[in-house]
Amino acid sequence: MDNLSELTKQIRAAAYCRVSTEKEDQLASLETQRKFFEDYTKLNNYTLVEIYADEGISGTKLKNRKAFNKMMSDAKKGKFEKVFVKDISRFSRNAVDFLNSIRELKSMGIKCDFVNSSLSTEDGEFTLGILALVAQEESANISKRIKFGKAKNAEKGKIPNIVYGYNKTIGKLFTLEINHTEATVIKHIYSMYTENNYGANKIAKLLNDKGIKTKRGCKWSQNAVSRILRNPLYTGVVINGKEEVKDFLTGIRTKKSRDKWFINKNPELKIISDELFKKTQEIMTFRKKAFKISSERQSCKYPFSTLIKCGCCGYSFRRVRRKFKTKDYIKWTCCGRNTYGKDFCDNHTYIDENALIKAIQNFLINLLNSQNTIKLETTKLVKKQFSKICSPSDKNELKAELEKLRKAKRKQTEMFETDTITIDELKERTTELNINIRSIENKLALITKNNQETENIDRIIKKYCKDTETLLSLDIFDNHFLKQIIDNIIVYKNGDINIILKT
């Protein structure tokens, strides 16, 4: 009896879905995904434990995806035994995060099925990894288009949507009007800073004491006052393009050189004089130097900064310089052991920087020599997976069948329009037709996607090899390029080194 009970017991399943924006059509898509998983699990006799849904969230970074992180947390608690996702790109558009997540689920005995492509974690990481890279590449292309649009608006002199001291009409990207009440406060802030010698923190306190609110109706802070004191817009100068997102996966912004800024002069927006603004910047610079404030970050200073990880304690390796007689030796050692001692971490391995660079160079040279083989094998595997769903040779037959179904649907619609049948009869007669039409449309879409992804594989491998060639051509290995090729380098206490590539 117990055995029979085990056999009839339904598998507990979870589903994950995501849309990248909060636009109405995207949220409608999210509801469609929810409905799909409810029907799908019921049809296939699974117990649907929970649907995890992220709304208006990018797939390139995990830290902001609350529903995804809750799903991973619930997985550790044994809440479900299987995860359904419609597509790899819905799960993640970051290839490294994707592989790490499915590995984590796999280690807990949880299988992940990608419904649209009929793939699962049982099909192996290589094929899934390539498809994840394709999804990542699609995000990269979207990011490029967005950056292009922003650059064009910046060139024309786009003005912020909300800026204290001005009113803006919604939809007008390039026009502002001075708000005279707020402009008086702006002048007062500059006067208190330059004439009364008040700091930004004290100015914020004085404004709050007077009951003056920010543009968003909040209390003033030191940062809010400092931003006003640094903003050249109050002199009638609009500056755009001072920063850019270098890597769409991390979202980290980097400053651009002044010659690449877009500067537009709008004298009608001037609230304070150029002389007063210049005096303010001089005072701010002097005070900054006086308090020795430095915003320099060293995480990318050396070739292997933040790349080498300890296989024992998980800490990064740090760079140390040792001098023997007249010669300098550069080594990398575990920061955990170096900081907290041998009782904290027993990994006493030292890595010679030059030897590691040489080993990586040799490996990458071999990789470049094998790129054609890699491309052929990868393309073969992806085509094999898609052939399980539908063969490209079926395309013409599917198109003919689709046209036949559409013709039948048109005929029923014409009968309704001529009052031959009622609306209820029309719905009854077209329900099955609609299901079959959607089914064939999905199959045709998959055939098209197969062709696109085969092309994407070629482009991704070329890009990867191009990055590798660039890295090998450098006189000194660069941390930025190393991080495009290598995910991390794990060093174990017995001296073994595991280099994990981005792919």
C-alpha cells in the first residue's frame, strides 16, 4: 500500500517567470505566463507549489530579482522538487549566473525544465550554456540600442525630468521653465555656502527647520544640497554624457573624459552667475582636499585583482611583493590566511604571477587554434536539441497547414458576419482552430529561433576569440580583458589551480 501511495504521489513543482519592464503589455505577458504554468502543471499531473514572478526586472543581475532569490531560498528548504521556466532568457540573461543557479539547483536534486525548447538540466551544461550566452548576447544588443538612443538625446541637450528650481512639461525632453519660488531657494543655498561659510549638512538642517521641501516633497539631506552646489544647470549649461555603462551585466558606470561630454548652453535657464558657480566649486575643491577625501578604487589595479579565489575559505587572493637579494618576486596569496592567520585558513599556496600569466597565455593560444572545432561541435549540439522539437524540413508543410487552418477560421468568421451562425457557435467552432494555429505558429517560431541561434553561436565564438586575441596582444595582461575571458581562478591548498572561463 505504501509503495502504491509513493507511485501516485504528485511531484511538487515551482514555476518562474519574469518581465523586464512594468509597461502594461509586459505585465499582461506576465499574467499569460502565470496562466500557462497553472494549466501546464495541471495537465501534466504536477502539484504547483508556487509561481515566482519578477515584474519590471532585468535578467542580467540576480541581486535585484527578489522572486528569483526567494525561489532559490525555498529550494534549499525542500519546498519543491522541480522548476519550470518557459525560456532560458526568462531564467537569466547572464550566462555565469545562469550556470551557477542551475548547478545549485542540481546539487539539491532539483531538475529545471525549459518548456519552449524542450530542454532541461539533464541535457548538460554545454548546450544550456551556449543558449544562455545567446540570451546574454540579445541583452547586449538591446543595451547597445538603448545607449544609442540616450546618446542622441544627450547630443540634443536632454534635460532631467525632475530638477529643483525648474518646472518641466511631461513629454518635452528638451525644455524647462524656471520655478521662481524654488529659484529663490537655490540662490539662498549658494549664498549660505559661499558667504556664510556653511557646510552642506548645516544648509540642509536650516532648510528643514524652515519647512522647505525638496522637489519630491522630502526633507533635505547633505547629498541633496551638494548636488545642487555642483549642478552647472543653474548657470544655464546642460551637460549630458558624463558617464556611461561599460558593462551591461554589472551596470557599473564609468566616467567619460570631458572632451566626450555633450554641452549645450541655455541662457534662459540661468539662476546664478558663472562667477558664483566658479567660486562655489573652488571652495568645494579646497574643502575636499582639506579632509583628504579620495574615491579611488583599487579592485582592478592588478592583472588578477578579485579573480583568484581560495578553494578553502573563499577569500580573494592578494598580491604581495617579495624581494630576494636584488630581485623582486610577485606572488599571490590567500587574503583570509594573510589577514586572520593559519587557524582561519590552512591554504598556504603562493602563486607566481608571471608563471600564471604564461600558463593562461598558452591555454588561450590552444583555444584559438581550436575555435573552428568548438564552433562545429556547439552548432551540432544545438541543432540536435532543436531537432527534437521540429525539423527545418517540416517548415513548408507547417506553413501549408497553418494557411489551411487560417482559411477555415476566416470561413467561420464570414458565416458569423452574414448572420449564418451566432457568436456562441463561432467561439465553439474556432476554439480548437485557435489552439492548432498557435501550436503551429510556435513550431515555426522555434525553427526561426534555431536558425538565429546558430548564427548567434558563430558571432559569440568570434567575439570570444577576438577578446582572447586582444588580451594576448597586450604587452601587460589587463584586468579588464582578463575578466571578459575568465570567470574566476580557484586555488586549492594542495597547489591545484582551476581556471573557470566565462563560457
